[in-house]
Amino acid sequence: MTERAKQGSLLHGRVDWLTIGIALVLTALGWVNLYAAVYDGAGAAFDFGSRYGMQLVWIGVSLAMSLVVMLVDDKYYHILAFPLYIGVLAVMVLTLFVSPEIKGARAWLVLGPVSIQPAEFMKFAASLALARTMSVFGFSLGRLRDFLRVAAILALPIAVMFLQHDVGSAVVYGSFLFMLYREGLNRWIYIVSGIVMTLFFGSFWITDTGLLMLIIAGCTVGAGLTFRSWQGPLVFLASVAFASVAAWLGFVFIGGMDWRYYHILLVTAGASLPVVMALAYARRLRGFGVFIALFIASVAFVSVTDVVFDSLDTHQQKRILDTLGIESDARGWGYNVNQSKIAIGSGGFTGKGWLEGTQTKFNFVPEQSTDFIFCTVGEEWGFVGTVVVLALFCVLIMRLVAMGERAQEPFSRIYCYCVAGVFLLHVLINVGMTIGLVPVIGIPLPFFSYGGSSFLAFTLLLVVAVRLDLGSGDLSQTRL
């Protein structure tokens, strides 16, 4: 056996037992809290037909699957990356036609007593496909062709998920931005994404006129800081002034129009002169067109925010408004979050004790064994318990990043960063929505929330990362 083969085998390689140990501890804690979440106080005999019984079965299946994964040569993950991606994507498309509607979404394949959610496994398949695509010699995110290939890998499953009305699973794909940043994606994409999010949520709090003033002020300051002279802000403000006058005249001559179309007129009428002025100052103010484009794009985005918001389901709209504090209905759409806050807050510093949670025992918190499993941790184990659980997740994610950094080839590095991003986003959103910081979108907490598909998918994501890490050399190369 060659040295490389020995290093990458389960028997001769150095397995990252710390990462595996943390995952096992989280699994044990997850099952204990799941048992508490469905415990009714009757003290009945152990029931494998209950949720805690079924979860124990899934844990056993995952352990067996983990052993198989660790025994498989890591070269097969390179070979199977695209076939797995295409296969899982095809199954997702199939669910659009054969899946029953469950909680407003067609995202589950029902096979007798078992329901499988293919979208959970797509996170694993997409991670492998991205790693395979981006590890090819000569690949560069700065090259349009390569960038579009990555965008297509992410866009196809997202499109299917929206057709399934499974918004929560689609949001998870934002986690891959973590890996793309590590691999050198242009920082402007992150800046623009941040601006888009700010404008979207800002449109709920601020009037259209106020938001327009903020956009103008932001672009003016940006132009001043970039060019470090009075010319940049002056040219920008002159362009906006002309556009505003043109828009006002258009509004006067075309009466009866809704005021929100002011933004569309602003973009249309004002697009010509800023371009001319930018070209006139091109030699002395290079990059000025960036701020013109940013301004036009920001105003255009705000003008369609209402359209995007209106396209969401009613319960999704209400959850966003409740999270932003614009509307509140503790007995309606905000009931889940309100009860979750009560449960977590009632736990105090050390909690009420295992199986002593009153909010969870009497089912005051809906979905307490799935999306809101974290409230059981808060109520029964208190602040101390939540800190321990979150600390374990933090260490696990840091270990995944360490695996990526010590990887000797790009495939393993990219895959480990994908997995770290997926775990990070799941934890942030799930915990955030149980305490009211994030809208409720139905994302499970890894190793805690009930569900065979999600548990198997998280296990698969993690164990393959550990398997790829076997061929990455000495575990002491990268420390936390």
C-alpha cells in the first residue's frame, strides 16, 4: 500500500476523533431533549413508534451509514459528485408531481410510513458538485464562465425549492457564500447583497421618500470617500438633481399615477444624463459609474420590494412583519415565537430540570420537537445548557474550518467550507427564530430536531468531511 493510500485509509490514517466526539455528544443531547419535548409525564413504556423511538432508529441507521462512508475510498466522492447532484435534483423535480401537500409545500416523498425530503440531501450533493467544479485546474471565480457554472449549480435546486414552496430549504443555500468568500469571490457581491438586505427590510420601517434620501446620502458619501475630492459627490448630486426634476415633470404631465411609480420614472428619466456626465469625467473620476449603477439599482430594487413581498404567502408575510416589530399577534401568527420565548425565559440560569419543563410538557409550543426544539433546551437546562450546546456547535464548525485549511487539495477544502457554512446557517437561523430574531422559516437544528432526512443528511455531510480529512496529513497542522 502506498504512503498516500495508507494515510487516507481508516485503519492507517489519523481520524479526527475530536470532531466525531463532538458530533456524538450533540446527537446524545439532541435525543435527550427530543425525548423531553414529546414526554407527556405519563411514564409509559419505551415506544419505538413515537418520535423519540423513531429518532433512535435514525441514529442507528446514521451510525451504520457513517461506518460505510469511512470505509469508502475518498476518490469515489470525486467520481460520484455530479451523478449524485443530478440524481437528487431529478428526485426533487419528481416530488413536484407525486408529493402530497404537507404544510403548504410539496417537498416530501411518502414511502409507506416513511417521509423523505430530498432537499435535505441536496445540500450534500451540491457541496460535492461545487467542490468538484471548483477544484478543476485553472478554475477561477473571476472568470465569467466559471462563475456561471457555480451559479447554475446553486440556482437549479433553489428554483425547484421555490416551486415546491419550500422557502426554508432555499434560504440555506446562502450558506455557500461562506465558502465562496474563502475561494475569492469578488467582495462587491457581498457588499451588494448587504445593501439589498438593508433596503428590503428598511422599506418596511422607512417611507419611500425617506429611503430615497438615505440612498442618495449613502452614494454621495461613498463617492466622496472613494475619490477624496469634491468632484465625485458634486457630479453625483448633479445627476440625481436632474433625474429628480425629470421625474417630477413626468409625474406632473402624466397625472393619476400611483406615487410609487415615481421611482420608476426616476430611474428611466435619470439614466441618460448620469451616464453622459460619468463619461465626461471618466479620466479624472474613474469608477464613478459604479455609484450611478448602485444608485439606479437601489432605487429600482426598492420600487419592486412590494411586489416581492406580495408574492409571499400570507403566513410568511406576517412572520416577517412580526419579527421586524411592525405588527404583533401573540395569539395568531406570532404564537409560536411568543410561546418559545416564554419557554426559554422560564428556564432561568440553570433550567427547571430534565422532563420538568411545563411549556413543553403541556404542548404550549407548536413544533417543539422539530423547528422549536431549542426552546426545550432553554426551558429545562437554562442559560447554562444553551451556552453549552451553542459552544459545542461553535467548536464543531471551527473544526470543519480547520479541516478545510489543512486540506492538501482544493476538493477537500471547498467541501469542508461548504459543510461549515451549512451548519453555521442552520444554527443561526434555527436559534434566531426561537428567540424572535429571525422570521420562522422552518429550518431544523442539526442533530436535535426530529426528522430522519435531516439527521441522515447532517451526518452524511459531516462524516464525508472527516473521511476526506483522512488524506490531509497530520492533524496538528491546523489548530483551533
